[in-house]
Amino acid sequence: MGFLSAFKKKNITIFIFILIVFLLFTLAYQATVYSAEPPQMRVGISISGSHLELSFDSGYTVINMANGAPLQLPAGRYKLVNTGGGIQVLNILNVSQGVFSGPLYLKPLSSHPSGQAFQVHNAIYGSEYRGALEILTEGSGIRGVNIVDLESYLRGVLPREMPPSWGNYGGMEALKAQAVAARSYALYNQSLQRHSGYYVCDSQHCQVYGGKSCETTNTDTALSQTRGEILNFNGVLIQPFYHATNGGHTELTQNVWSGSLPYFSSVPDPYDDPSNPLGLNNFIVHNHALWQADIPINSLQTLLVNNGYNNPGQVKQINIVSSFPSGRVNELRIQGTAGAVVSLLKERSRTVLGLRSQLYSVQDDPQPRVWIVSAVSGVERKESFSELEGKWAVGGNTMKRMLIGESFTAMGNGTRSQVPYLSFVIEGRGWGHGIGMSQNGAYNRSRAGQNHNEILSFYYPGAQIDVGY
Ligand SMILES: [Zn+2]
């Protein structure tokens, strides 16, 4: 009896101990999941010209942050100029409203600042923005910094990363996967502190941000259905690289750049392989998944020299010395008549030659298949070469790589109308580095019924989705 009650007492003590530990864990877990609102972003807005053109309605007030005093500016359109001695505010009639040391702060009066919007008329990537605006001098110019919560910020980012219309064709889960990647990338950029005065810029350097002007229903839905979701690996935010199409095989960071990250893999991706190995219905092959490039042997020398390599002389041969298991090039060797050999490694084998991806093969011998455009006896000929997309057009003294819908003006010297050129023919797959999520692969997976968790766990294996707030 005595033994039994002692046993029970001990059991109860253990039970209470376990209960307390459990409660503590639960509380700690809930604290990390539900405690915070979205963090605030500070986004540097790119403008054309040296002044900032701003409009706001009666829902805002402008405060001089130097002394906290409001400027008493009525709603309307203003021009803000850096005079060297401060920020001058001019009204629509160009009448000065004063020069202020600043920074100035356009403050939304509503308790839901993301529900209001103001305009920056000379912004490059957008025109209308949610939240608040800080206006500060930057060198001899002026900078507007949009202060906006992360979720509202992403509403102006996501439509610039993936076509919102995909949501109408079975791609909602792809948009949601992109939303989680974009949210993680925004926080990752924020932690890098690549800018002073703001966390991220609104150009490709960080993430293109168009503000309220570019929001769409599909991307807003993708964001609200994944609110707060970010990608972590062992509790640390990942670098969620993504690209247009991987051509059928994912890639590791060390095979493109250097240094490995534990949440990427190099495996076949049947949902982004142009040959559609799974025989999926309504399979989407990305427009640029299969490509061919002709590089004139003469232009190779220029490409190498422009990229800081020794001039190998007239190029005789280019060949792939080694590849990775994915098929992406590890080393491309270029041999010239001067005897010099140039080795292009990893990503350089793609970027130096201006190719769409590192996943390609080369025909050993140069082929006579370059397209020449010239003029006769000083007469200018202008033609459209949409069918020659990706080819090189060569004039009397110019050479140019053709893009879709582009026209090329060739000014000949009158002595020749066509110049035969030899070129190396390169055939490749994919567009981009191949690391992390393929957007086209995500689209096919979404259309085949995968949810955004399944899509993300394929492209970022080992990473888990956590709810940041
Ligand atoms: Zn940036």
C-alpha cells in the first residue's frame, strides 16, 4: 500500500511536470506563430527626374520629421525638390510652400493605412502606393520611401513575378507557391541590408514592386491564402531562388555559382521536361524551354575579350569538357588560332555567351548558317526579322543579336551584299539557372493537382513552411 501510494505520488509529480513542459511548449509555439502583425517594409521608390511628384487626398497629413510639426498642406498635387538646403515643396502652380529640413512624412490618417493610397506620378515601376511615404534627400536628389506592411508590399510584387492569369488556368497553387517564395525572398532581402535609408529597392536588384497599381485578384488571393507563410530550413529563412524553366532537371548552387545550400537538389523534373515524360494532359512547354543559338566565330573573340578573357585569336573549336549529372555545363573550352585556350566554368559558360541556360550541347564544327543583312550601293534596307529570333544579324560594320519583333538596319559599304560567316550552333533547354523553383514546373504541377506545399517541398526539399505571423 505504502509502495503503491508512493508510486502514484511519483507518477502524479511526473505527470504535472510533463503537463507544465507541454504547456510551456504550446505557449512558446503559439507565441512564435501568432504574436506578430506583418513586419513593416521600407521600399525605395525609383523615380525619373530629380524631383518627386506626389498627389494625396484628404486622408493624409504631411509632417516635418525634424520637429514633428504638420505642414498644413491641403490635399492635392505637389512637387518636392532638393534645394541643397532642404526639401522644397511646390504646389501645382509651382508656388513654393516652404523649404523644410526634413525628412518629410506623408502620414495616412486612417487606422488601416494599407487601405489608403497616394500617387507618385514619376515613379518608374508603379504609380499608386498603399501605406505611408517618407521623403528624404539622397545626395543631390530626393528619395521617396514607401512604408508599407509586408503583405501589402507583396501585393505589388507578386504580379510582376508570375503571370496572374495563370490562376484562371489551374495555376492558383503555383501562384501560392510563388507567394511563399516571394515573401521569404522579401525578408531575406531585408536581412541583407543592401540599401541605406530603406530595406529594399523597387527594381530587379531586390524585387520589382509596382505598388497598388499592379495588384490583381488572383495574386491577392494567393497571398491571403498563404498569409505569413515563409520557407525555413532548421528554423532559418532560406534563399528561395527561382527561375522561368529548368528544362527538365533542377540544379545545385555549387554547380552554378559556388558554395552549397542544403535545401536544393539536382533531380529530374518531369513537370518541366519539354518532352512531357509523364504524358500529362494539357502539359505546358515554356516558350523558351527549347532553344538554339548561333554564335559567329568572329563574335566569340569579342565576347571573350569584352568579358576580360585573353584573346585566343580566331576561334577554331569549342567543346564541353565536363558536365554535371543534370547535363548543365561545368567547363566549356574555347581554342583559338593564337594557341590560347579559354575555359568558361559553370555559370560563366552561359553568361559570357549570352545563352538562356547552362544546359546545352555544342556542335563541334562551326556551321555555315549565319544570317547576313546588308545594303547595296549605300541604299538602306530595313526589314523585320521576327523569324530570325536569337540569330545574329550582320551588317557592313555592325552585328546584332535579334530579338522577337525587332528590326535591324544594315548600312552596307556598297561593295558586298552578303558576307558568309561560320558559326557555332548551340542547342539548349531551360531558361535561368535551374536552382530552386521552376515557375513553369510549378504551373504544370498546379494544373496536375498538386498543392503549394507539395510544389514547394519538391523545389526546396528539406525546407518547411512556417507561419511567421
Ligand atoms: Zn535593391
